[in-house]
Amino acid sequence: MTPNPYLWLIPVLPLAGAAINGFFGRHSSKKAITTIALIFPGAAFLLALFIASRFSSASAPYYYDLAQWIRSGSFHADFSFYLDQLSLVMLLAVTGVGFLIHIYSVGYMWDDDGYYRFMSYLNLFMFFMLTLVLAKNYLLMFIGWEGVGLASYLLIGFWFVKDSAASAGKKAFIVNRIGDFGFLIALFLLIKHFGTLDFTALFSKIQSMSPENAGVGLLTSIGLLLMVGAAGKSAQIPLYVWLPDAMEGPTPVSALIHAATMVTAGVYMVARSHVIFERAPTAMTVVAIIGTLTALFAATIGIAQTDIKKVLAYSTVSQLGYMFMACGVGAFSAGIFHLMTHAFFKGLLFLAAGSVIHGVGGEQDMRKMGGLRTYMPWTFATMGIATLAIAGIPPLAGFWSKDEILWRAFGVNWAYWLIGVVTAFITSFYMFRLMYLTFGGEYRGGPAAHDVKHQSADARAMHDKASHGGHGHGEPHESPWVMLGPLVILALLSLIGGFVGYGNRFEHFLATAFQSPAQEAVHEATENSVEYMLMGVSVSVAFLGWILAYLLYSRRPELPGRIAQSLGALYRAVSNKYYVDELYALLFVQPVVEGSSAILWKGVDQGVIDATVNNTADAARHTSDNLRHMQSGNIRSYAGWVAAGGAIVIAYMIWMGVR
Amino acid sequence: MGNLSNVPLSYYLVLSGILFACGVLGFLIKRNIITVFMSIELMLNGVNLSFVAFAAHWHHLSGQIFVFFVMVVAAAEAAVGLAIIIAVYRTRETLNVDQVNLLKL
């Protein structure tokens, strides 16, 4: 391991930006805010690039101990940073995509009153995300983990005067707490049994355990608890419900936090803990099953959504499922590969969706779009590339990573592969459905799509923008270049990003981090023909999905409605997201609310605590009320009391004397 | 003149008790503020009597010293008390304690 004194600067730079804008932004000019907000993450990105340029697959990990933090007996957790091939991939994805989204946000949020606040939160998010990625121990990682949760909460509820945004923020925060609880218990177990949370020390301890006392039960429970945490942060079954609601936030937030970076933290954490998972096969299986089911489940919900951002949200959940499927079958590098390409094309999809929403004046319902191809050609082109990429059309980025995952899953169990392929078909279908509804056909939105009350999350900002910018929304229009620039760059990355995986180069790059010596070589030699066959299948289902979407939404646009009608209850279940939210409300929320109201509020709080205080006060008041009558103002009654008092004292003394 | 030391102590004490009881009764029953005031003096003197009786009986001076103190205090009290009574009479134009009842809720 090589010390690298620049490592700590990468997370701290965005923190400085967040602090400056957060403290002084209210009274600064927008230009100054923009400069600060872009320079610091930009510098972090450049520093990451600089470090990456000197880092190869053979490099020993970098580390840097910044300061002592917690020392208690032999246990210690420090502010120390760590960079290996795995964190490098994450680092580049987070700083690179993050920086692009910062640029985009300048255009998107320019006219919002909370511009400085937004930029400050974004920088704060970058700080926590980079801390998470670069941490050398689980505890510092947990700080980043909680911090991105906080930033996510702040940004989902950015338009907090809107009730739905405020409660979506709360929902995200609370659901994440459930996951964090599992994560914390896993950390406690690690401390109790291994006495350290430092990655290097901990993993070498686990690896040096002899097979007999390998502690499979212990490692399995730790692995499962870590997975609970990952499921919360990365929106897997059963904790995925917060992510679709998180779309209440501004669109750049959805792109950065709820698609490209933060939600992949769970995948990163599982990959980082690969030493634990490799020794806990049961936990691995659970990870794979959860991932696979989530991928399919979320994809089916995505079919029936009409809100453009909700489709993308369920698509994100589904793609995260793929990544967990990869981790669960032991193909950690394939999962991280998909994480990276997904950051490109899903970030792009969200930014393009933001551009569309911007262009049509805040409308998010795809049924009121259509025909935007001619109005906003750049957005159409870039979003088209992203759609091809996510659908798995070769040679775009998504094809390489998804195919890698499916192939590796097939090697473990064909059921994973089958569900994965079905999901790939559905993915392709709903993404091209989105494209045809949005860009194909004729424009269906009225020119006066301006009634702010009935519009969705981003409408308010758009409304402000429209009135300030001086352009009405009679017709959809293309976005400014400050927004299109990031789209184009991400489109390029989605086009060519997959080629880093050509010939398993990506896997070899990560091999040092995952300590997995060329086990792929065996696969390659024996199963080349199988691999090509599987590739053929997944590509053809992608095209099938495209064709189906074309038939239904471009050739015969009246057909989907009739199909939906004939499916009846099934369609209603899907379009209502399988009533999962309602089920959770019934099973968890309602008992908690009613229990709190009946027992905690009316029972304990009102019945015991308030009652004690009130009754004490009442008793004192009643006693005084009675005693008050002594105070008659009549001197002779006072005299009487004095005499009575004297008599009592004398009687007492006599009685004592007699005794 | 008969020898006072022939009179038993209990006589003095009974007389002292009677004087004190008269004072208490007057203090409680009388409405005229001056009478009440005099009743207080009566109680003080009842106590004084028992003090000197004990002092003579035990051949001890401290009881008599106490009586001087009480008399000084009583004199001071009489001066202040009578001044208050005059002030009360000037404002309320009555000496009936039942009508001097502003000190209440």
C-alpha cells in the first residue's frame, strides 16, 4: 500500500464548496454561486483523473490517514482514505457524472429562488458520496452512507412547501433508516468478533480464518444484515418503495442521486464486502434472489407508468436488481461494470427527461407529450442513444455490462438468466414505449400547459423560469446548451463506455481489488459458444421489445388501451404498482400510527405523563383554594388562628412532657 | 406587711394564667382596636408576672432581666401600635376591627 497525501482532498473539496455556498450563497450573485459550485467538484474530478492516470490494474492500493477519530482500547476507527481499483471506478463515475450534472443544474435551476441552496446541497452530496467511496473503514463509510441519505432527503424535499415533496423526503429517509439499522448491526457484529472495521485488517483476518471454524453462521448473518442495508440504500425488494416517490425532487437530483450514484452505494458496499460474501454462500444466494426478483418486479411496474420520471425510477430499481444479481452470483466486477455504464445511460436518461419536462413547461405525463422529435432534436438524439444503451442493443454500453451479468448468472443457475432475459425484454419494451410516447407521433399537449396547480414536481421551477426568461410555453422548445452539453458528453460515454469491457479488460482491471485470479480464463476457453448463444438471445429479446413497442405505440396507438382494458384487474394491479404502498401502509404504517395514537399518545403521554403533571398542579390549586379562606382580611380571625396555633403548640408540648 | 415569700408559687402562676387568658379572650372577642391592643398588653403582663414569680422563687435574676426586656418591647410596641391606630382611624374613621379588612383576596 502506498500513501497518497492528495486522497483526502477529493471529498473535502466539494465540502468546501458546500460550506461557502451554504453560508454566503444567500447574499452572493448567481455567477459567484455558480463559480463556487462548479469549481470545487470540478477540481475533485480533475484530481481523481490525475490519480487515475497513475493507477493501473497492478497498482497497490493508495491510502492516507488524515486524522485519528475514535480510539477505544484496541479498537480504532480513523479518518483514513483508501483507493483501489474498485474505488477508482466509483470515484471516476461519481466525480465525472456528478460534475456533468452540476453543469446541467446551472441551466435547470437557474431561476429557482433556492438556487444557492440547491448547489450547496449538491456539493454536500458529492462530499458524502466521495467519503463513502474512499473510506478505509466501515465506520467512515457509514458516515458517508448516512450523509448521502441526508443529502438525498434535503434534495427530494427541495421544494418543501409542496406537501408531496416533503412527505416523499420523509419516506425516503425513514425507509433508509430500516436498511441502516441492518448495516449498523452488521458493523457491531464485526467489531465484536473481529475487533476492527478497517477494510484491510478485517478482510485479512477473515481470510486467515481456517475453514473449520470459518464461522459460516456469523459471516452469513453479517452478510444478510449488510444486504438489508444495501437493499435500503439501493432500493431493492422489500425496501424499494422510497425511490419512485423520490422523483418529487428536481430532475438533476433524480439523475445524480437516485440513478447514477447514491443508489449504487449498496452495490458498491456489497462488492467492497466481497470477502465476507464469498465465505457466506447463503447470503450470496439471498443477494442474487433479491436482485433477480427486484429486476423483474420493478420492470413490470415500469410498463404501466405514465409519468416519464416514474418509468425511469422503476427502470433504475430494475437495473439495480441486475447489479445485485451479478454480486449474488459472484460476478462482482460485472456488477460494478453495469454500475458504471448505468451511471452513464441512466444519468443521461434522467437529464434528457429533465430537458423534455423543461421543454414542455413542466409536464411529466407522457400522454400529453408526443412529437417532440422535431421540437428538440438534441434531446431526442441523446435520449435515443441512452435508450438503445439501456435496452442492450450492441455495441452500446448497456449491452456489454448486461450481457456480462446474464452470462455469469447463467453459469450459476439458468433461472437467474431466464428472469434476467425476460427483464431485458421488458426493459427494452418500456424504454421504447417511453421514446415513442414522448418523441413519436404528434404533439398532444395543449399550448397552455401552464396551470401550475395541476402540474408536477418540476412545474414550479419551470413556471418561474418561464416568467423570468420571457419565453412562454406555447410550443415545446429545445433546452439551452448548458443543459445539452452534459447530455452530449453522457451520450458519447453511453456509446463507447461499454468498450472498456471488451475482452474482459474491465474485469482484469478489477481483479486485483477482488483478489480473483483469472478464473474467467477457464470459462472463456470452454464456454465461448454458449456465451455467443446467450448473447444472441439477449440481443434478440432487446430487438423484440423494441418491435413490440413500435407496433403498439407507433403503428397502432389505439391498441394499448384496448389491451389494458381486456386485462382488467391485472392491468390495474400493475399500474397501481401491485398495491405495495397500500400493503405497507396497512401492515406497517397504520399499526404504527394507530398504536402511537392510542397507546403512546392517548395512553402514555396523555394518560401518564400529562396526567401526573396536571394532577399535581390541580391538587396544589385545590389545596390553596381551600386555604385561601383563612386569608379573610378580618383581624380577629387572624387573631383566632394565632391563638389556635399557640394552643396547638402548647398542647403538643404538654403532651410530649406527659410522655 | 406579710412576707411575700410565704405566698406559694402556684398562686402567682394561677393569677398569671388568669391574666393571660383574659388577654386572649379580649384579643379574640373585642371589636374595638384599642381594647384589642390593651388585651395584648394584658397578656404580656400576665407573662411578666410568671417571670418575676419564678425569679423570686428560684432567687435568680434572669427572670427579672427578661421582664425589663419585655417591658421595653411593650413600650416600643405601644408607641408604634398607637401610631398605627391613629393612622387607621384617620383613613377609615372607625376603630372597629371588622371594618378594617382590606388585607384579603
